[in-house]
Amino acid sequence: MQDEYIKAIEKIQMNKDRKIEMRTVLENELASTPKKPAKTTRLGTGAKVGIAAAAVALSMGTLMAIPSTRTAISASVKAFFHMEIPEGAEDGHTKELEGRENRVVPTDNVEESVKAEIEAAVSSQDEAADKYFNDVTVNADYYSDPELNKYANYYAQQEYNIMDIKKDAEYIDNYSDLKTNDWYSDGFFVTYQTGTNAQPTSGTILVFKATAEQLEGFMKNNYNIVSYERKEHNQSAVDYDGFWTKSTDSEGNAVYKASWTGPEPEMKIEPSDCARFMNFTITYDAANQIVICTVEEGGGIG
């Protein structure tokens, strides 16, 4: 699909003012990005205006990657512990649909055949995103396990879509070769977004059943992903034993935390451009074999 965008954009003639308008469109569209940002851009799978992104990139003389990845990887109360969704956050899919409503696809001053090609490409991506959402989203009572059912209803009552991990795993993930360890028996995740359009943070909360061995596999998978990112950014390697820090919460649950921050961009286009980052917080209820993990990601260029 990225090639289709580039081919279409190459046929478009734009003046300087039009290119500035493209930049504005792209910044507005970032609100619909609940997925994982790429190494050199904040655009994620939810960004459905890849044509505008490609146009802006070409106007700068640099090709910015349009990633196809999704993150296949994201307190205590009387009844159970849980991960709170940050105040002011919004469900990732809801944010994506809002972005579509406000989206402006740049098709002015182009030939009709090119306009049709652009509109078809955007429509195709929208349809693919809708199919993914419909295939992986389940009702909160989908889970017969009482613990998973309880958590699913907790987040559903806050108007967050419940996405099944097993169904999600049926879709290709560009990190699949790094996720070599068995890490869950059953579970779900919710996605959210905080921050401004120019500097969003994407969050994923995963809730799943796992043995101690599967939890170790989950932690190794995420270590592998961060190790890959460090290598891609020419950062020195970090040993697995030094990546995760362990503590215990007031309920006696094991808590693991880890984080990664990339280097500051060599070239900044907008004032909000900053280093990429990933933050992980895992809480494990060993008695019920429940893992809750929050993954927050943000930063990048553009």
C-alpha cells in the first residue's frame, strides 16, 4: 500500500503553500493513531492519511516510513488490582474514527484518474482497519474465566473496546520474529491515546492468563523488541537481567518495570519532535495467574 501512495503522490504537482497545508493535515490526522509509531515518524497503523504523509515527506526531500505494525504487545481496589487508564485518555478506536471524520485527503488540483487512485487507496486502508477491528473485538462477557470476565467488564464499563489477544495474533505483526516465546493462555487488551495531536502517546493495557513461565516469555519478547530498537538506533545493548526491575505491591503481587528512550532526532521538523520512548509496567497475580501490563509509547519526528 505504501508503494501505491508514493506512486500517486509522484503525479501531484504542489506549490509551497499547498505543501504547508499538507503538513497541517498530517498533524491533525495524528489524532487517529492508536498504534505503534515507527522509528522515524509518529504515524502508526491507525493513520489513514498516508498519502498526505508521503506528500509531506517528499516535499522535505525525505521519505518517511509508513509503518504497518501494530503493537501485538500493553493499584489496588477491594475486589482486585487493576491498571488505571490515564485521565483524559480516549479509546484508541474511537480516536481513529474521530480522525476519519476530520480528515482531509489532498486531491485538489490533480487529474481525475489520480484522484480516483488516491481515494481508492485510502478507502482500501479504511476497510482493512474496519475488518481488523470487527475481527478482534469481543463482548466483555466473551470470557468464561471469572478473572478475565471481571477485568473485561471493568474496562468495558469505561467505554473501552475489548480486543481479544488470540484473534489479534491471527494478524501479521512486523515484530513476529521477535516474539518467539509462549506468553499467554487467554486474554484481551484495550488501547488508548493521550496528549495532543502533535505529540500523542499511545497506550495498550494487556490482561491475560499466564503461568510464571509464560510471564517470563512475555518479558523476554518485550526485551527482544527493545533490543531491536536499540540496535536500530545505534545504542549499546542492555542485558536482560538489567532490563527489568522487580518490586512487590501492597497486595503481594510481583511488579516489573522497564523503559527505553531513543536518541534525540538529529533533525527536528516541529517543536514537538522528540526521542521515541517505550514504558512497561507489569503486575502479576500469581494466585490467579493474571498478568496486567501497560505499554506506553510516543515520540518521533513529524
